[in-house]
Amino acid sequence: MKKIISAIWKHKVRFIIVLLVVAGGGYFVKQKFFPVPVAVRYVESTVERGVLSTVVSGSGQVSASNQIDLKPKAAGDIIYVGAIIGQEVKAGTLLLSINAGDAIKAVHDAQDSLETAKLNLDKLKAPPDELTLLQSQNSLAAAKESLASYKDNLAKSYEDAFNTVATVFSDFPNILGDFSNVLLNADFENHVANVDWYFNHGLSVDFSNEVKMRDYHDNTVSSYQAARAAYDASVGDYQAASRTSATATIESLIDETYETAKKISDAVKIAGSFIDSAKDSMIQSGNYLTLPATIATHQSLMSSYASKINSHLSSLLSARNSIESAKNNIVSISRSIAEKTISYANILAGPDALDLRSSELTVTQRQTALSDAQAKLADYSVRASFNGVIAAFTAKKGDTVSMGSTVGTLITKSRQAIIAFNEIDVAKVAVGQKATLAFDAIDGLTITGEVVEVDTLGTVSQGVVSYNVKVLFDVQDERVKPGMTVSVNVILSSKPNILLVPNSAVKSEAGGRYVQQLDALGNPIHISVQIGDSNDTMTEIISGLNEGDKIVTQTISAAVTTSATASGGVPAGGFTGGGGAALGGTFRALR
């Protein structure tokens, strides 16, 4: 024995190799000629009707569906605070007020201005009252009466003017006759005309004034001749006219008579100055103890005629002005009558369309101004823009705030989930799709929601593109807080009341799909089916099966040993790849 052990130990490597070969060969022979019996078992399920849903899943954070910072649009001292943190508020609730004295005054001024514009418009639209109509009628009638009066005045002015001309022409012959006698008679020296006598005696003392005296002499003669010629020309026109002559004839006669009177007045003035100058020269000479009395007579006549002619000139000018005034009055009152006639017609017709439109525009402008003032006044108040909860608030009464500074935060009670999807899944998501939401922090809570927004621009992070999707909760649960983690399944499609089988039951073969059913002996047979949509777990059956049919969903094989079997006929060795119970199926075994 020792020799045998020693030999084995000496050749242990060879011995081990031989032993392994012998054992392997024995195992091969056993498996080849003496196989272990294999038991095959099948897991069955029942074809049922249900809802087939296709979903994409994602996770994200809970947030308020709406959140805004509370910012005043005006600057000033806070005079009222009506919000505290955690307070629920309704849309429009006053949260804060700022001193707005100037803005309030601007609103009051705009209201007064608008009221004035409305009153003016109402007054314009109102029908004319009896007093207004009567006043307009009386004003028009008075103007027409004035026109008649002015026409009478004009006629009288023409008659008075002709009378004035007649008076003037009645004096002209006497004036010109006496004027001629003063100049041409020889009252001082035989055969020497008075005008020459005055010239000669004006030179007797101072021959140096010959030029002056010569000018006086010549001007006196020439002016008298011009006056005489004007008279001779105008007297014929006067004699041809009468009170009934045309107004233009009378006006022309007045002008002609006035010019004639001016020439006679000029001639008388020049002659009087000539006589006065000659007399002065004679007095200065001292050659005359007594001057001829005729000189004084001539001076008196010239002075009298000058006064009379000037009076005629004034009367003629007055007559001319009276006619012009009467004519101007007629023109003016005629225009007034036209205006009053149109005004009366407009009163009867109602307000002018342009005036009415202008007043309406004024009212509109004043309304806009009031709206602007009210909007500016509203800037001095901070109000809740929606129903929500005050999440933060820092303002206190008496603080001074600047325009646009943040004094608090308002959030809605409604919640939403913001989920990031990859570029493949987001292409399947659309606004309006329903979703289910579950929360890591709240066991057993599932809430439904709806997709309300899908980002159009993605966000790239470390080379991965993601798109945010907002899902609005259908119901609110007080336990759900902003910031919580949420898992979301967005339902892409849903088919209700269709035949469904587990995906594992459907198999493929050439030409189509099939499922397996067990015959009476427990052997599987193939049943051809037509399938529709499917998701990760279930497949729609269009034809080939009926509700309640049994089908094979899993095949399980296990080796039979000589040991005792477990209760229920399942070998103690168990199943490889078990889990039939988890599928809700039943076992059938074949030996």
C-alpha cells in the first residue's frame, strides 16, 4: 500500500490528468446513454379587455404655475401695507399704497376737463331754445332795418351834397367878380390896374425885393386865371346836373366843385399875401402919411372871401365823407345781414357736422387724458394680479421705495411640474396631452395633469440636448410643495376597451405572428393572430383571440432529480427563470 501511495505521489500530475479524463468520459457516457428526464411547464394568462397607453417618462421639479415679483411703478413713501407672508389674496387685492397727492390732483383736473367737454358737446347737440331763435330772428331783422336806414341816409347825403354844391356855386360868381375888380380895376391910378399898382408901390422903397414882388404879382395873376378857368369849366357841369342826377354824376360834381373851390381859395390867399406885402413895403418907406383906404377894403375882401371859400371847402368835404360813410355802412350791414341769415339758418338746421365732430374729438381726447391720469394714479398702488399666496413681502409702512424695486413675491396655489425630456422623447410630446405624476416624497400619491407648454429651444449641457415641458396639475394637494421631485408619464396615446395580451405571449414566424394555447393533453399549439399597437408590456390583439381565452406567456424547463418533490408537484430544485406567479398566470406541467 505504501508503495502504491508513494507511486501516486511521485506521479501525482499524471494521476490527476488521468483521473479527470476518466471522470469526464464517465459523465459523457452517462449523459449520452442515460439522460436525466426534463419537466416542461407553461405559464398561462387570460386574454382580457383593457386600455393600452403609450407614454414617455421623465422627472423634474414642482413649481408654482405662476409667480411674479411685486414691484411698484412709482416712487415715494409707503402709506399703507395690506399683505403678510403666507396670506391668500384674491386678484385685485390692494397690497401696498404710495403717497400719490399730485397724481390724485391730476385725475381730478382731468375729470373736470372731461365734464366740461361733455357739457359743450351736449349743448351743441341740444335743439335751439325759443330764446335763441328769437334773438337770432331779431338780430337779423334789426340788421335789415339798419340797411334800409343806411340807404335812406345815403340818398339824403346825395341830396345834401347837391345842395352844398348849389350853395357854393351861388357864391362863386360874387367872389370871382369882386376878386377880378380887386385885381384889374384902376382904383388907385388911372389906367393902372390895381395888381400893377401894388407891384409898383411895393418896389418904391426896396428895389431889392423886386424878385419877391414880381413872384407875388405873377402868382396872383396866374392863380386868378387858373381859378377862373376851373370855374368856367365846372359851372357848365353844375348847370347840367340836378338833384335827380345819377349818384356818380353828383359824386363827380362834388369832386369837381371841391377842386374849383381849392383853386379859388389858393388864388385869394396868394392875392391877399401880395396886397399885405405891398402895404408893408409902403409903410416901411414912410412916404405915405396916410395909406389909401382902398387897400384896407381890398384886404377885408380877401380875408372875407378866404373865410367863405374855406367854409365851402369844409362843407364839400363833409358832404363827400357823408356819402362815403353811408356807402360803407351799407356794405358793412349787408355783410352782417348775410352772416346773420346764415347763422339763423344754421340754428334751424342744427349743429354743424364739423363742429360736432370737433366737440366729439375733444371729449375723446379728454377721456384719453383721464385714462392716462388714472393709469398713473394706479402706479402708486401694488395689487395682486391673480389669486395666490404671498410668498415674500419686505415692505413696511413709512418706508420709501423706488420705482421698479421688488417688495415681495406672489405665487399661485396651483402647481405645475417642469420636466426635462431628451430630443427623441420631446418630439412625441404635444400641448394638451394628459399625464400622470408621482412624488418621491409622498408615497401613494398620483395626480393627473396636462401638458401646457413645450420648449421650442433646447438647452445643451455637456453635449446633451434637453427640452423643458410644463405639466399643469388637474387637482391640487396641499402636501405638494414647490421644489419637490416629481416623476411624470406623458400619455402619448390611449386605446380603451381593446383585447390585450402580454408582449411575452406574442411570437413571430414566417408570414406573421402567433400565440400558443395548450390542448387537452397540455401540449402547446400555435394560434395565428393579427396585432395592433403595443407598449412596453402589452400588445393589442385585433383578431385571432377572444376575451377570456387562455394563452401561454412563458415556458419553464427543469431537470428531474430523485429527491422528493415540493408540494404542488413542483420539483425541489425550483424553476430557472421563474416569476410566473408575478405574471398572474397558472402553471401546467408536462413529463
